[in-house]
Amino acid sequence: MALRAPKRGARMTVRYIADTHFGHDAILAYDNRPFNSVSEMDRTIIERWNAVVAPEDLTYILGDFCAAGPERWAELLSSLNGEKALIRGNHDDPGTVEAVRPLLADVSEYREILDGERHVVLCHYPMLSFHNQYFGWYHLYGHVHTAFEWNITENCKRLIRNLYVRDDVCRMANVGAMLPYMDYTPRTLDELQSVL
């Protein structure tokens, strides 16, 4: 992956978020999002993003970024601090993503990265069997919002941990913007430890 190295002396922080759904009218009701309008939601996410992300930081967007065309994507990407890498989701139109690719540090369907010394598997979709899940790796995903599928995923995670009687297996978390621990704000792996 060809991501920009942090400036000498600068310390890059890596953050994660999924399912921002900028500009998506139906998402307000679907997630019961606490906003009176899409423009209020968009404005709030931009403010919260920029309050925590520094220019030298990198944020992985784990899919379903925006329900609009290339112009709005470009406007949003330019208004958000830091470098942005996209793990494509089912609502991320391929033509639109290709049009804004120069504004993104990386675009992929799936990625395995190092966040400090920790291995992280990134995908828009939850995987109940992910690479090295029994050896301390992490998996971050979105897609399932707070729907029934998220409950199934969380239940499977508990079953696997109970089977192996260890907390370092199946470390996975939904980083959907609408979740209480996300609060429409990109989060670091350290900030997500209580749900991993």
C-alpha cells in the first residue's frame, strides 16, 4: 500500500470509521440517527472528524462513505482532516470511487495492516473466520449497523471466546459511525479496546 509516511518528527495516528453514509436520507430512519436532517448529520460528522484527526493522521473508511456523486465525495474528502484510505462498501459506487481516487491514499476491498505492532484485518463486511483470529489479530468492519446481523456476529464472537476460554481470540469490532462507542467519530484501536 502506497501511503504517505508521516513527516519527520510527526506522529501519525491511525483511526477507523464505517458507514458514515454522508448525504443518505434513508439512513436517518434506518439507524434512528439523532439528527433532524442529512445536512445536520453531515455537518456533525465533519466537525467530530476534524476535532480528533490531525493533518498527519490516517483514517480508514470501512465502506459506505457517501450516497452522492463524485463532486460531493470530493467536497467531503477535501473537508475532512488527514489522509483517507477507503475499504469499499456495497454503497460505494465504483465509478464515483474511481473519479475521486486521487484524493484517497488507498482504495481496496480488503486490507491487512499493521497499526503500530498490532495486525488488523479491514473489510466492510464482518468475517467470522478472519486471518489469524486465534493469534491475537484484530478485525474491524461495518455494514451490519445495529441490525440483526450485528447481533449474530457478536454472538458468534462470544461463542468462539467461550470455546477457547481466551480474550485474545476473535478480536473484532463493528466501527459503524452510529454505534454509541463510535459517536460519529473516527476512533483509534486503543479507543476500541473495550469492544474488541
